[in-house]
Amino acid sequence: MPKVRFHKLAALVVLGASTAWILTGEFSSVGSAQSENPPPAAGGAAAPEAAQRIVRTVGVVTPPRRAHARAIRISGTTEANRRSALAARTAGIIAELPARQGTMVSAGDIIMRLDSEDKRSAVEMATAVLSQRQAELDAAERLATTGNVARLQLDSARAALATAQAQLDSANAELEKYVLRAPFDGLVDRISVEEGSAIAQGAEVATVLDLDPILAIGEVNEQDLDDLKLGEAADVRLVNGTTVQGTLRYVSRDASAQTRTFGIEVSIPNQDRSIPAGMTTEITLRSDPVDAVFLPRSVVTLSQAGDLGIRIVGPDNKVGFVPIDLIDDTPNGLVLGGVPRDARIIVAGQDLVTEGDTVNPVEADAETVRRLVGEAMGTTN
């Protein structure tokens, strides 16, 4: 007879011991089953099978409650507060380009000046004519006081002065067309022309950006629209990982026809112009705080009707079911509303029992409570 190897013998011993343990029916861990009725005395009749109801041990916690403001996260981009593409108002030769790309300008600073010798001559001529007409009117008014000039002649002198003033204004306006100025304080982002080159009317000359404040723009869905309030704080995380603070300043009241979403704008201080336009962002807004509990996803289960919720243990140690109101989904767990106060929530063995079952609830130890509840709460600051 071949010799029995040692490892085979050990396996047979372990199998026999396991079988004997299973047959004892003694389970003490969470989820174990125990008979609600003790075994009958020797010689007595066995209890009916219907009376042999199984009582399972489940782990329960009564999680602390906390006011939680749900995070509304939106993908977006940065955009300049104001952007102006400056164009030439008339054709000509570029005589000066005082501004340079990347430099700051103030409202009214000259960006470009065209050659305008003839226009300046027209202004000088109109100025001289205006001075002459003013002198003629002064002389006519002196003569009128002595009665040496007719009333009609005095009116004619006044009309001539008004005409000369209009001609000077027109000449100045024409000359101003040859000068391109910054419309607001900002940054010259791009210059599209070179000094000395010819330019046509309407051609783009430069782009000026107002980057303080910088805007984070995105779109919010219909369900979150009522939770937004103008002036509320917002966190904006840039693509480089930096998080900056801003203020919600605008919410569109006209939905996009394609996506049924509403545009928003968050204003972010940007005095040093370090945040450029066109950068990818994640905008985080928050709803009004609500009373909630914090639990891991593993606690959520299905009722007999297929509804999503949690199982609780009532004062009579019977299992009940509470549909969940999902307020927020954090990286480490769920934020749930609508959970009754002081409810004992089953956190271990909830999938082994159904509504109406009688259970043996065991309070989870401090370490389990910290793991199931504390970490989830710590991620919702």
C-alpha cells in the first residue's frame, strides 16, 4: 500500500475539523444565524419548523449628523473680463506704434497713429478761421451797442462763428480717426501690424484684454439652477492644480437649445494677471447646507421592491428600510438626507436580512465607526 503523504494527511485532518465545526451550528460573528427558540428537552417533541425562526447578528451604528452644503462641480474655462479687437477706422500709413505686446495700457493711451499731415493742416486752418470769425463777431457786437450796425448783420456774424466752430470740430474728428486708443485699462495681448506699413480701413490692429478680474465660465444643469445664488463664494481649480477663490456674478436665464444648460460666470481677482484667459478649470459651487449623515457606499442596499436605500434596526430589533436622499457623492463616501434621527443603521450584514426580520444588533466598535463614518466626514469640509 503506498505511503500516505504528510500534506494529504494534514488536509484530511483540516477537512474533518471544519466539518465538525459546521455541524455544531455555533456562529458568533456578524451575519451568523441563531435559532430564536432553544432546542427541546430530552424526550420532548421537536419545535415546529415555522417556529424555528433565524435571528442574525448585524452590526449597527448611529452616525453623527452634520450640516452639509452639496458641492456642484462644473467644468469650465477662464475668460477675460473684457476683450477688444481694435481695428483701423481709416486707411493710411502707420506712423507710430507706441504700444508693445505684453505691456499694460490705460484707457485713452495711443496704440497706433497713422500719417495725417493733411488732416493736421485742416485742423490748423479751421482753427484760424474760427479765430477770425470770433473777432468779427466781437466787432459787430461793439458796433451794435452804439447802433452803428444792423441787427441782421450781427446775426450773420454769429452764424459765421458757429459754422467755423463746426468746421473745426469736424476737422478734429477726422484727425482723431488716424489715432487708435485703448478703450480701457488692460493688457496688449497681440499687435497684428508693423510700423511703416499700409493698412486698410477696418483691418485688425491689436487685441486688448482686461484680465482683472478674470472670469471662470461654465454651464450648470437644470437640476442645480435653483441652488445657485449671485454673490456666493466659489472655488476654482486651475489645470495646474492651483485653487483660487471667486464670486458667482452671473447666471444666465436662457438655456442652451442643444444642452439645456445655463451659462454662469465666476469673477476671480487677478491683479498680477497671473491667470491667463483660455485655461481649463473646475468650478465648485455649494448649495444651502442641509442636515445629513455620512456613510460609505457599501451601506447602500436594495429593498425587496428594488428601491435604493439603507436598512435600519427599530426599537423592537426588527429590520426596517429607509429610502435614501442622495445629497452628495464624496471621494470616500455618500452624504445622505432623510435618515431618521437616532436611527441604528446596519453597516454589516445588511444584505443577509430583509424588512421585518428580527435581528441581534451589535453596536460597531469605535474603530469601525471611525472607518465608516469619520473618514467620509473628513472629506466634506
